[in-house]
Amino acid sequence: MRGEPSCPKCGGRVRAPGLFADTWQCDVHGPVFPLQPVVPPSVEALEVVVRRAQVPVWMPWPLPVGWVFTGVAYAGDDRSGGRATAVACSGPGPLGGIGELILVAEELGVGLGARYAGIDAPDPGPFMSVDKPAHTKILAAGRPTPLWHVTRTPDDRAVFAGEARGLWLWAIVWPEQSGLLMYDELVLTDLRDAGAETELVPCGALTPRILS
């Protein structure tokens, strides 16, 4: 488990703002919003991210039967607030076995969703055929939200992306066949709007996926 901020795009070390730069710096990617250390999943950890987030904190709510919350992360600092959030959940896959899902909300160019998706670009646009009908629709904060399949990702996962509340929304699912979950009328809630309901979120063990 990491104990210091890292680059949201590559996981590399970052330098804090100082005499020569007023932003966090990655040697590879330049100015970044730092990914803060990930802690074990708990209601308290979730509430910290919700309080700091400047973007949605998406979670399937209610969670699918048997699913639990398995991790949360955000990119940003005390000055900027969270400019990207990631929430992980896991439970029975639609075709058996265990499925895992990470939902990312982020501003343009942050790059956290692309890192989990396994693509070498900060945003999903070049990997989506938005001129064709969306592959699926979910309900995000009460609004029908189209998502497109993201291409050129590793074979072990299914990746979808679209726009919700004017920001990128990514859904990364492991294993690939558990992507069927995204066709099952998934309902997402922005936990910034959930209030005391966050205290009811069932917590599981920390998933290594959110650390990768």
C-alpha cells in the first residue's frame, strides 16, 4: 500500500509544489493532480473522498446482490480538491466467479481512468466510436447516460466510457466477461448526494486493482 502521492497516469513518484513549480510534477507526465495514498475500504475513507471531491463519486446504488465496496481513491490535493475519483466494488459475476468494477469520474486530461483501463492516452475519446450508437446505457444520478466500448484495452477487462455531469465517466470491469454487468440496467449514485446513506455501504477487503 503506497504511503505517498503518485502520478495518476503512471503510478510514478511525483514532486510536491516548490520553488520552481506551483503544481505537482511527474518526471514523465509533467504537471499532474497527484493520486493520494489508498487506504483500506471503510465508510470513513469513503466520506473523506466525498468531502474533498470536486467531481462525482460514482457507486452502483443499491449495489448488486452480494456486491461490496472494495476501495476508493482520488487524485488532487488540499488546494485543488479531488479532480478524479475511483470507487471499486466486487461480487458475484454475471457468468459465475468474482467480478470487479472500478468507476472513475474525472476532469479532462487527469488520466486516472485510462490507467485502470490500460490505454496509453489520458482520455478515452480516441478509443471510442461516438459516431455510432452507444453500446449500453446506465442511469447516473437519475439521468440516462450512454456508454461506449473503449477499444485497444488489455484482454482481461471490459472498458466503457461516456460523459456524465460534464465529466468523463469510466467503467472498468474484470474479468472481461463480467462486462455483461454493464447491460443490466445499472444505476449509479453520486455519493456526494447520498448523505447518511453512505453509512450503509457494505465494505469488503481492499482490491489490488485500485492499487495497480
